[in-house]
Amino acid sequence: MIEYYVYKASSFAGDIDDLFVVITWIIGVCFLLTLGAFIYFMIRFRRKEGVKAEYITGEKHKEKKWTHYPHYAIIALDVVIIAVNIIVWVHIKQTLPPKDNLVRVIGQQWSWSFVHTGADGKLDTEDDVNTVNDLHVIKDNTYHFELQSRDVLHNFAIPAFRLRQDTVPGRTIRGWFKPTISGTFDLQCAEICGRGHTMMFAAITVHPDRQSYDETMDAIRAGTYESHFEKKRQLGPVPLPFTVSKSEADSPYAIELAKSF
């Protein structure tokens, strides 16, 4: 259901979706049962002529069971939700699978900077490729990322990957993702970070193969690269499931925001 609105484009996106489904079903069933009981009691014990209302203190066991049994059931269901959460958390947040490549992500008010490794597969070497608001990766490759902030708290979010991670000034936070669908997807800040927070979005392009990725890196080095982010940013409304959002460069807010730089 969720993938109707946002593509499921990473290896662990399905785990996140399944977690939402489990929580939705549990809460939904509890809600319907509770609502059904309320409606039944309102009808069953509605006011009737000649029937005197009864004052119930809730001290008798047969009266307490209406609160005790649902309480025990909710505790049991909470344990199920917590257990599923822990399993997903350990898989995504606590376990780093072997990497195929590495990228550095830097957040600042109000844009994203990315450092791609060169042929040596290492950061901070001469063949690194730096971009702004354009992240490039290869389909079916496992990426480790180093997440940093130059100023305030940000949140590195890729909805199609079901990925969100806070950036904290002074810290390098590591994580991973493995894209499974090629295309260009939204990348955004999901933490209020100041006046231009709503303008702090970018694009991640998942290349279908190494050749496409290398050609793009060569174009960036040569200065002939046409930003995927800028091209997609100017598109009109896109059908669901969406990839990137439209932004009007000449909107009143954008003009006002530009004055603050």
C-alpha cells in the first residue's frame, strides 16, 4: 500500500513497510473492537422508560474484567510491536553489511553536499568527486555513508529508501543503504533547521550500471554535467508514486529566502 505513494527502492524498504503494516493492523483491529464495544453498550444500555439507572463502582471481579482483560491484551500486543521494531532496528541501524562503495553526506543551511569516491574507493583522495544537491549511486551496490553537519541539526531522508538519519554537528554518523531501483528520487531534510528548511531538498540518482555511473562522474569532472536535480526540480506535477517534487525558483518565498544568503 505504501509503495503506491512512494517507490520502494532500497533493500530494507520492505522491512519498514512491513513494520508499518503490522502496527496498522494491530492498532486498527483494537480501534474497531473498542469502537464496536462502545456502540454496542450505548445501544444495549440506552435509556428506557421504567428502567432505573444502576450505579456501578467497578469493585466486583465481574466488572473489573472489562478493564483487566483488554489491558492484558494491549500489553501483549505492545510486546509484539516492540519485538518487531527491535528486529528491524538491529537489521537496519545496528548492522553494517560489507560495502561496495562509500559516500560522504554533508548537511548545511540549506543544501546538501556529497563526496563520491573515485576509482580507489576511498574518501579524501585526489580522485574524489564533489557535488551539491546531486547524489549518484549504482543500483544493487551496498553503500556506507558518513553523515556530517556544518552548522545545525539536519535529517538525511530518502523517502523511497525508507531512510532517515539525524545529522549532528561535530559528529560523523555512519549508516548504509542498498538501492534496488534505478531512477532519480527525492532526498530531503526532515528536521526543521531554520528559515530555509523547506527548500533543503536534493536528488539521488540510482544508475542502472557502473558504465552509466562512470560516465556521469566523468561529465562532472569535465564540467559538462547537467544536474539531474535541477532538471527534475523544474518538472510539473508527477504521477504517483512520485520521485521528485517541483519547486518554483521564482516563487515569493524563494526570492525572500535568497536575500538571507
